[in-house]
Amino acid sequence: MAVVPESRALGPLGLLPERAAGGGFGSQHQLAYLRPPPCPRRFALRWWRCFSVPLESSLTQAFRNFCCGKKFSASEKILTNVAIGDENAKESGKALDKLFSSEQQASILHVLNTASKKELEAFKLLHGRKSINIVEHREKFGPFQNLESLVNVPLLQYKTAVQVCNSILFPETGKKKRKSWENQLGKLIKPDIERERLKAVKSIVSIVFGTRRIAWAHLDRKLTVLDWQQSDCRKLMNRPHSSSVYLEEISSVISKMPKADFYVLEKTGLSIQNSSLFPILLHFHITEAMLYALLNRAFAQDGQHRVLSMNRNAVGKHFELMIGDTRTSGKELVKQLLSESVLKAEPRVFFPPEKMVHYRQMFLPTDPYRIEEFYDSLLQAVAFYELAVFDT
């Protein structure tokens, strides 16, 4: 056996060569001499080192692979990660079962196995994709038999699963839930409105305007469509116009609108930093300001806001029309609502039978330009009731 000089007996970490556990130097062991290579990667091993380790040790192989610069293949990494992930998931699931009594587990499993996607979203941390994953896992693998299986749902790791279970057992109530509702409402509509006024609303007019038209939908709190139409205003974008021309055009449109408790305007998310969109943004701001002033004439007397702005993307998320940050067309959804009004006894939105033919004609390809404002005005009205009034 080679002798390590006394001056070099200590390595760079201050460690002496140690005998591997379980025996001495023999046929089942080897001496591993690591010389300082020229590459900077091995600078830490500049001194001679002597290790006595078993030939079969995986630690030895891993250490040698590191020193020699060997890289694991993608398949080796994946298999290792999967094995570790599966083992951790099983351990986490078993630990999750121990946190709750049998009665609590039964209550949690009842909710997980019976609640719909929207009902699951009412619980903390189950908004969006997590609630969808639970429903899909339940449909694919059957009802949850124990809490251990909850960690197998995508996006539900052990810590998140614990918080979800606690929120099911102890849902938010009282002041905390009210504050959460007010925070969500503040992101949905502007300006801030007292909750009592929203709960007492009898009808609203939802208004969506673009570069070519202004559309509005008049709905009562039973989600019955009382009026739904649009007005052409494309000449305002043909060339720059003075404020007086805008006043005349917008006043003409407002004269056709019915009276309501609130007038809800769509708030677009166009960036003001995009200089190419400046003419469109200017048109939108002027139109919005005119609508606010002309529809809110009693504000100077009573100080009550009757014109509100509603976030466009929030409406898109409510109807699952968002792809990333882009909102897709609501045409097919509106057609579905029309069909349900005829086929279902309790439709989501009720359309008067005498106007069904007229509304269906709006879907015919007679207009060379898409009339998205017409569809969006109806969807915005429904979302306003369901999110701000009914709090669903």
C-alpha cells in the first residue's frame, strides 16, 4: 500500500483518509488515488488523497463521475427524478392522512368527490387550473378514496394539499370573506360601489364600444334580455373630429338607450405605450368620457355613480374565453345561450320569444365586419350580475 506523505495527509477540506465502514484493505476494497488535474474544475483536489471504499459503492462511482466530468443521460435523470417523486408523493400522502381525523377526512372527501368546478373554486387555492385538475382526476380515476390520492393531482403538492383540506374544513366566513369579496370587486368594476346598491339593482345597461359601433344590452336581475341592439358610429374614425361632433353622435346613441339603475362600460386593456394605437386609444377615451358625462347627469346633485367600468379580461376569464392574455370571440357562446333559451326550462339567459328571430339574424354573415361589440355587450351584462350582484 502506498504511503501518503505526512505533509500531504490533510486534504483541502482538512480531512484525513478514512477506512470504509465494514472492513480493512482487502480483495473487496480498493485504494482510490486522485491526482490534481490541470482543469480548474478539479482545483479543489490539488492534494493527494487516499480513500478506502467498497468497490460496489455507488458513492464512489458518483464521485468518480463528477471528477472525470461524466454527464448523466437524459433518461437516467428522468428515471431518478420519477422514482424520487413517486416516493415523496407516497410519503406526503400518508402524512396527509395523519393530519386529520376520520370524520374530517370523510368531510373533505365528500366535497372533493361531489363539488363541481365552480363550487371548488370557492375554496382557498382552488381557483383556475387546480379545480379543473381535481374534476379531471376524479373523472379519469374515480372518486378519491383517501387524502393520500390528493397529492397525485397535478399542481397539488403536499403543502398546497394541506391548505386546501383546511380551507374545506374551515371556509372563510364573516368579515374575512366580505373583505375578500370587496377586493375582488375592486378589481372587477370601477369606481367603488356600495354592496347594498349592487344587491338592490333591478336592471342594467351593458355598453361596449369599438371603432365602428356602440352596442348595448338591457337585462333585468332575472337575466331577461329587455333590449339588445347596436348603433353605427364608424364615421368618427374616418378623420379627426372636434368634440362637438362626438357630442352629437354619442348623444344620438344615448337617446335610444333605456333607463336603468347602472350603465356598465367595457374597460379595454390596450397599452398606452403603443404609439401605433394612439388614434384608437384617443377615440376610446373621448367616447368613454362622453358616455360618463351624458349618462351620469345627476351626479352633481346626489354624488351617486351610475356609470361603471368593467374589466374586459375579467369577463373573458368568467366565460373561459381567455388564451393567455388574449380574449377570443364570444360569438359561439352567445349562440349557445340563445339555443338554451329555447331548449331549456331554466336557461342561463332568457330571450323573449318574439325577438328570437331578430337576434338570430344578427349571426348571419351580412356584415363584412365582425360585430364583436354586439356579442360582448350581452356577455358583459351576464358577468356583471353573476360576479357583482349574485356573487357566484
